[in-house]
Amino acid sequence: MAPPHDKKPQRIAVGLMGMISGLLSDWGINPSRLLAPATLVRSAFSVFFLLVVVRAVGQYPFRNPALSIEERLENLRSLMTLEEKIDLLTGYNDFFIHPVERLGIPPFIMADGPLGLASWGIHGRGTAFPAALGLAASWNPELASRYGEAIGQEWRARGLHFLLAPGVNMYRASKGGRNFEYLGEDPFLASEMVVPFISAVQNRGVIVTVKHFAVNDQEFDRYTVSSEIDERTLREIYLPPFEAAVKRAGVWAVMTGYNPVNGVWCTEHKHLLTDILKNEWGFRGLVMSDWGCTYSDVHALKAGLDLEMGSKEWFTREKLLPLLRQGAISEADIDSAATRILRPCFAMGFFDRPQLDPSIPVYNPFANRVAHEMAQKSIVLLKNEGILPLKPNAKIAVIGPNANPSVFTDREHKEPTSVFGGGGSSKVNPWKMTTLLEGMEQRFGAENILYHEGVSNRFVSKRFASAGFYTKTLQPGLDAKYVNQRTGFTREQTDRQINFSFWRAPNNWKEFDDTNYSITWDGFMKSPATGPIRFFVQAQGAYKLFVGGKLVLDQWASQSLSNESVALQMEQGQEYAVRLEFAQRCWPAEIRLGYAPEIDFQNHPAVQLAMQADVVVFCGGFDALIELEGRDRSFDLPYGQNELVREIASVNPNIVFVSVSGGGHGMPWVDSVKGILHAWYPGQSGGLAIAEILAGKVNPSAKLPISIEKQWADSPAYGNYDEERSSGNVSYREGVLMGYRHFDAKNIEPQFAFGHGLSYTTFGYSNLNVSSKPGNPNDTLLVRVDITNTGSAAGAEVVQLYVREEKPKLARPAKELKGFANVSLNPGETKTVTIPLTERAFMYYHTDAGASGWKSDKGLFHILVGASSKDIRLKESIYRTRSALYKF
């Protein structure tokens, strides 16, 4: 008999029940019903089945959760054939881990989820959460944890095993097409937000996949462009969120980027995957490729890639078995990868219980509440010149393409999409969306609301699809000449419209390469009106447009997505020659051409409507067909928005601009409007949340997780981005001076600073105190500050702590975020906020600093506390010595 303190029998019993549940789940049987106590007692079948299961434990010990994970892994490996282990290294049917049917192991399911359950047509509808960048704008780790709980429930309600999120790449450039999926420009903020999210999801029994490792901070030419970066910048700016995900959150899966880093594909980057991730950080989970970005067998496997996803080309029996025989790889390499794939599956309980949790509703009220709360707490009030909150009985003109978007269709996936979420693999098919117009009508009453779309975001794209041209032989279209610049092969045809996105060779012609080709289109158009006719060109690549024999648009140096237009004076019915020259610069290549009579903004119906209103709420920005995975977007807003806002301002100065977008953009009208809200992509409840803030029902508390520049030339990435793509690289020459660090160092005034955000109340800062933490004075400082609500409304303030070294031995930023706290206060209330500072807050990365690379120097440091990176309220100085970390 086992002694009373020996819990092994209990462990075995629990293990048996868990193993039974897992087997039943694999066989499609709901164990919650079959294994109810009454059923077990009354059912002879259950008794018989239990005997079968007990026998199975002896045959398959890996099914017994009473054993350790490593014991179970060892047993399972011993039972699997070499071929079965190889099969495991390649994805199965796009979004599955390969099953081992002989051993009763089902295919474990993956699903995209940066903004909720991605709607690829296999999972149906789900809760559409706000963009991750909006979550970062909340500066609220507790909210990140609730979001993680909601995502975990969404996945368990559908029996999904892997969450392909979150993205923790840096917001380096405002033009980045997936910025909305990431957590801002600061590595400390991103780290503090991602850790509670990952922990909450994995506590629900779902494997989190943090991505894209690493330096995959742009969509422009992401498949081939090499990110050229020094080790210090890599470690200080781009790797910390990944490091936090591994070391602090215990993330179980990491996805690589498409791009090379310093000339080496991420999937073959031993320094990243093995030296840093697995050896230095101690990561024990699996490393998977992004879809279709595995480029080799030996190099990738030896570098540390465990799982090839999206392609079945390299980690296959056909490739790996001959390499094993040749000695190029070993069976230990196969075992290592297979073990890393299976270990998280054991850790998350996939073998011990059904992943489908029937107690969680698919339509989930909790997830809906979290989505609404996230929207409320993510919307940033950037400017308020006494216009907000709006008066309850105000006559409000709601104008703009994002205020009440008609449902339109995603060109690629043929599914409805919306402006309240970004596009690509993050797109969610929500249960219901509340538009801003609906939210305003609910909050202010439909009788007080006037509405006009303004200028549709589809205006220009429709011109591309319908523009009329004709050839010299009077055939519809333009004469096209395609030239393979490498071989000289030429192909000619007539193209009805110029509206192309070439993801491979043009028209998939086998005589052309994916890259290095040019196209010239020649023909004519007849002016549809007398007056200015505006020509639009959208291109990802170089182009020149000639009209009437004159060069009117020259973007031959263009690299990433460019949206340009020019208005030309024309006579109705007159013929004009049109010539467009295009050169492929990246993959995919995009080129589009259209024209239309210039819009008369001065007499636009939306302007007339604005004259009737007390206040105008203009909802502009981008949408899911403009801002999405696979390409970057322009810094400027879509055609017509800036022009329309200027005209409205000339007749009604009471304008609140609501930006629905994945980051910063040009605001040439910034001085002409009285209020600005940045709503990011606010999810399914976004329209109501925006209306609640405009009405004052919700006091805005969010702060910018990014810096918004006045013009693209002010960006830290300017000149180091698409401008140099002809070299095949993108250089991170700005180094650690990214985001607000750049604006500080270059003395450039941003449009809106990192950390900026207004409230309907005011806050006072006082009594800054820095002291050692009792018990470990050499490890942690405690920074305390009193925050007082000095206004008349309850609200929340994000207190930000920055550190600056007075005389660094190695050049450092003027200040760096190293702590923050989110505090809620009633009018007149004061609370003391305490922010810890560990030694890491004072360190920098130096390649000569020894094994860790991190070091700090003795000297004077300044503790800066304030409401934004540009609004520092209090300062305290400390001196660090060699014998003790801190001396006051």
C-alpha cells in the first residue's frame, strides 16, 4: 500500500480519466456526457471501455498525464516510425499539424487571430476585436489579460489548438501595411502588453504563436528584401518583445518572418533561431515558418526551423530520407524538431482532454464585452479645442467614407470586409458591426444626425476598373509590350484596363521570371468633360506617365506602394495620347491607371450638408482593402479626404476628425479642425465606442503607442526604407533611434508625440520619490509619484517613466520608456503610483560586454515622469556606483 502522502495513485487515476477523455475526443465522442458519474455507474459499456483504456495505458504510456512531459515525449518518439516523425515536420492541409493516425493522434488545428478568429471560410463568424495597436494604446496590461482570456475562449469554443498571433514586430514606419497588428514603436511597452496576453491565452490551453521572428517590420517586398541591422539595434529595439514572450510568458511557439536578416533567410538564421532563441533564451517550444517561407531543407533544419508551414516542399520524406542516407542530416535532427512540435501539445493538454469546450458559447457575450471595452480604452483623443464632448442636442453632420461603409468584397478572398478591421490574414467575419453612423444615432438620436459618405475609398479603384482607352487601331484598351529584362523575351497584347497585381510572373507566363521585367502601354483616351481631368496611378514599382506627349507623373525611383494623381486641363471629346512605362521593382508588382473629371469639392453635397450642422464628425482613414498584409500603404490619406475636410472647414470650423486607420498618416488640415480622435481599427463595437467618447459617456484614457510625424520625410525610416530597395536591402541606419528616440535626437517636432493622449479631465503630478526596494536594494528601485485628478470628471491617466543617462560611454537615446502605470481617479482624488525599475532599465547592449551582451555604467541617471514623451512633469536624479547599484 502506498503511504498516505504518496499521490501517485491519484495521479494515475486522474491520468486515466484524462486519457479516456482524450481518446473519446479523438473519436468524436463528447466525454462530458459519456463520462458523467451516473453513466459510469449504470453503463456496462463504460466498465468495459475502462478496461480497454487501462490496457491502452500499458501500450501507449504517452497517453498517461501522470507521467512527466519528457517521459511521455520519449515514449511517443519510440513508438513513431522515422517516416511518421518526418511527416510531422510539414504542415497538413494548410492549417494543421500532421496526424499520426496509427497511434490515434489527430491533426491539431491552427487559426490566424491577430484581431480575432480570422475568417478563411472554415471557422465562420467570430468576435471582431480592435487592432493590437489599439490594445497597445490602452497601456493597460490587465486589459491585455482579459483580451487573452477572451481569445482563449474563442479558440476553445471551436476546438482550435494554435493561435497564430500575436505579432510583436515594431512600428518602424507609418507606411507599414501590418502596423495595426503590432504593439507600437517601443519595445518596453510591447513587452509589457504581450506578456499578460500570452499568459492568459495559454492558461486556457491554447498554444500561442508569437511572430514574425525577426525584423519583419514592413510588408513592402517582404518576401525578398534583406533587413540590414546591427546587433545592438537588434537586441535593444526589435528582440525584447520576443524575449519577454519566451522568458516571462513561456510562449510555446514562434513563427519566423519571410525576410532575410543580414542576407540570411529567417528560416535559415542559426544566430536567431538557435543561438539566441533556443540556447540563450532557453526556448523549448516549436519554431514554425510563416506560410511558404521555407527555402531549403538542410540549412533550415540545421538552423533551428522545426515546422514547415504553407508549403510541403522541403521537410518531406522525399527530401529528408536521401539526406539522412547521405549523412547531410541526422536522425537526431529529425527527433529534435519532432520533439519541439510535440512538447507544447503535451504541455497544453491536447492528449488529455477534448480541445473543444462545449461550456463556452460560440457566440460569446464575454468576448463581445471585452471587444467593446477594448474599443473604449483604445481610442486616443489627440486634439480638443473645447469642442468635445459634443452637446446632447447638437445637430451633427456625420461625413466620411468610414462612417457608414457599404459592404464591399475583398478582391482576394471574396468575402465581405469592413473598415473596422484591417485586411489580410487578420480579417474577421464578425457577428455584427456597429458603424459610426449607427453609434451616433443610438447615442444622439437619429433626428439629430445628418449623413453623407463624402468621397468613397473605392472612388479611385473604380476608376482603375472602368477607365476607357483605345489603341491606334481603335480597339478597346492599350497596346502592351512586356519585356523580360533578363532574357530579352518580348510579348505583346492589348490590355483592356491597367489594373494589375502580379504576384508571380505577369499573367503567369512561363517565359517570364517573377522579377526583372518591364511593361509599356500605349494608346489614347477621349476627355469625358471640359476642365480638369485627374489621372490616378497606383504602383508598387517604378513608372512614368505621359499624357499628350508630356511627362506628367514621374515615379521612376518609386519602390513601395505609391498613390499619385495629377489634374490636367482637357477639352471634352478631344483625343489625348497616353503612355505608361512600368518597371518591376519588388514582389508583388502592382500597376493601375484611371482617370475622372476633377471633383468640385467646393460645391460638394457633403459641404452643403456641413453648412446645416452645428458640428461635423468626419470619419476618414483607411480600410481593409488599403491596409493589409502583403503590401504597405501610402502616408497620405486616400484621394478626396484631405480636400473635402479643407472645404468643410471653410464653411463650418466645428470639425472633429475621427481616424480609422492602422497608424499615423498625413494631417494637412490639423490646424483647421477642433478635435481629432484616433480610433485605429476599433472592432465590431467601434462605432458605438467612438460615439460614447464623442458624447462624453466615456472619458478617453488612451495614449499613443507611436509617434505621428508631420510628413513622411520626418520618419526615422525615411531614406532607409523603400527608397533604397534597388540595392536589395533595407538598412536600419537609424539604429536605436527609432520612434520618439529619433524625434528627440534630431530635434524634430512630431505632429503628435509618443505617449500623447488627452482626457476630459486634468491630472496633476507631485511628490516624485525614488528609493531602493526593501530586501534587495541592489536589484530594484521603486519610483513613487502622486497623481491627482484636478478636473471635474472621473478619468484615467497613464503615468510614463523614462530613463536618461547623463554622460553615456556609448551613444544612447535622450530618454527611453522603462515603466508606466494606468491609474483611475475620481475628481479631486489622489493616488500614489509605484513603478519598479530593475537594473535592466539602465542597461544597453554592447557586443564586448561578455556572454549576456548587456551592461550598465556608473554615473548620473535621470528619472523622468510625465504624461507623454514630450510632456515630462517631474524629474529626479540618481547616481549609480560600482559597489552599489544606486546612490542617492
